[in-house]
Amino acid sequence: MKPDNQNYTILLVDDEPGIRNVLDITLTHAGFKVWPASNGDQGWDLFRENHPDIVITDIKMPGIDGIDLLKQIKEISPDTEVIMITGHGDMDLAVKSLQYEAADFITKPIDSAEIETAVQKAVDRISINTRIRSYMADLEQLIKEKDRAIDESRTLSTIGQTIAGMSHVIKNIAGGLKGSSFILEQGIENENREYLVKGWEMMKKNIDKITNLSLDLLNYAKTTRLEFKPCHPDDPVKEIKALLDHQARQAGIDLTVTLLGSDDIRVNMDAKAIHTCVMNLAANALDAFEIPEDPEQTRQVHVFVQQTDDAVVYQVHDNGMGMNQTVQQTVFKEFITTKGTRGTGFGLMTTRKIVEEHHGDIGFTTREGKGSKFWITIPLLKKNPKGD
């Protein structure tokens, strides 16, 4: 045990006096301040009175049992580390406790080394979370100070918002990684294949989020150094069908891409950046359908290029869910995503920024239950939009 355990407090709840006394002596000897309770009702009263850092509770007790106590504690104090004590025949309840965000569980008969290991893990998590909260508070304060200093500068203000949004996205991913690593750890320690499979699936999803976030960050950063040159309007969308066709077919969506086809048109643009924009819109369109699939609906996403007198227009149409009024009002704001935990909010933010760098325009129309139409217009300029 670490020498600074006296800084941490433990609520110990168990209706068996022998177990309660042994654990009280063990943990007190290890340097912790311990409040023992003989049942769930007494434990709940002591928790509200003393707000301990760690709770160790038996699962099966008269009155308020361990699961109910866990739920009550997490409702008012989500960061409290709760360790469950269970008998070998109560593994289903132990697994259920993990669903209610228990930190760990130990089985009877209790080994002193096992309880010390479980408590030390809880102490380490508390220490890490405390440092994270301190860092996030410092970061948020820094962002506020920077925002106040750059109120008159739109560009610098956007940087401050980007940092704030990034910290939120990264914190969510970090939480997901923490949860998946815990389940993997339980699977390894208990040789439980179900935990291993579930933990690994969660880990893969979070790795995908990190990958997508990294790519989105790279795309967003690239908008500060766009490379304009004469390009055919079809160049940015030629590969979209090939890149998204597999995803579309898996979702039962008919994806079509219609090119302009004219050979004598050239536009000063960064073709790779515009490709990123149209890809973002097309990928969003593929995600715009109800799950599970409606067997009576023919799912369609259409990407096409058009020309007007003074601009090239890239359009993406879908007949998916459409967007409600709330989403419509926030769709182009920083870090707004309609994809729940799958999205980072960078996609449309990056798209809008790239379009603005091209002196273009982006817009949409939508109807709930009928689908959406997004468009990007890029002016037919005779010179580089940057003025180079």
C-alpha cells in the first residue's frame, strides 16, 4: 500500500460481523480511515454524512442490498469508487453490478492481498481522475482567458472553440478506453472469454474513434494551407462511388454519382480539400437512415456535379430521416454531430471552413422523414481565391 493512504476514506458495508471486523482492521492498518456499517441503510446514512472516496459493500444484505446501495451512490456521486463483495454463487449479481458502474468485485472467502489490490486500484483511479479533472479545469480556465483576450478576432476565437471541443471529444474517448480496458482486465483476471470479447469490441470502437478524430484533425488543419490550382470540377468526386460503395451496399442503399462530364471547364480549387467536403456530406447521407431498415423504403443517396453561370455546384441528396428543427439550427456549429457517440463533430465544421476558404457557400434543405439535400457552390474564379 502507498504511504499516503491516510488521505483516502472508505465506507465498509457488510452484515457479517466477522468479515466486517477483519476488513476494518486490515484497511485501518493500511492507513485508511474506515467507517464500518452493518447494513445498507446504515451504509447509506454514513455515505451521505461523510462522502467517502471508496465504498466496499456486500451484494446480499437485508434491507438495502449492495446493488441498490450502488445505484443510490452513483446517482449522487458518479465518481465514487464502489467495490462489491460477492459469493461464488452470486457471479450474475457481480456482473450486474458492473453494469451499474461498480469499479470491481471480490469473491468470498476474502483474501487480504486481494482486497488490498482492489483498493489500491481504486486509489490509483481516484488519483488519475483527480489529475485529469485538475488538468481539464486548468485547460478550461486557459480557454476562457484566451477567449476573453481574443473577442475581437474571429480566427483566434475559432481556435479557442476548437481546443474546447477537442478536450470534450478526447475526454469522451478516454472514458470509453477506460471502460473497455477495465472489462478486458476482468476478462484476463477471471479467464472469462465473454468479458474479453466484449472488452475488445469496445476497445476497437474507441480505436476507430481515435483514428477518425486524427483524420478529422488533419483535414481541419490542412484548411490553413490549401493549394489552389486549375482543376476539372469532376476531379473531387470521381473516387467517391468506389470509396463508399461497399458501405452503401451493406446498408442497402443505392449510391449513385453523376459527373458533369464537360471537358472545357476548369476551377481554381484545392481538389483534395473539396473531395473531403463532398465525402463528408456523402458519408453523412449514408448514416441518415433509420435502423433497422424499413423494408418498404428504397434507400437512395445521389451525389452529382452541376454548373451554373458563375459557379460549380456539388449536391448530395438522400431520402433518409431528415433533420428536426433543433438539429437544423445547430448543424454547422462547432463540434455538433448527429451521429451520437460515433461522431466527432469535426466533419461539417471542416467542410464549412474549406468552402469558406474557397469563397463558396454551403447550405441544405430537409424534411423530417423525407430526407435532406446539401449543396456546396464554388465560384468560377479567374484567379486564386487567396489572391496569390
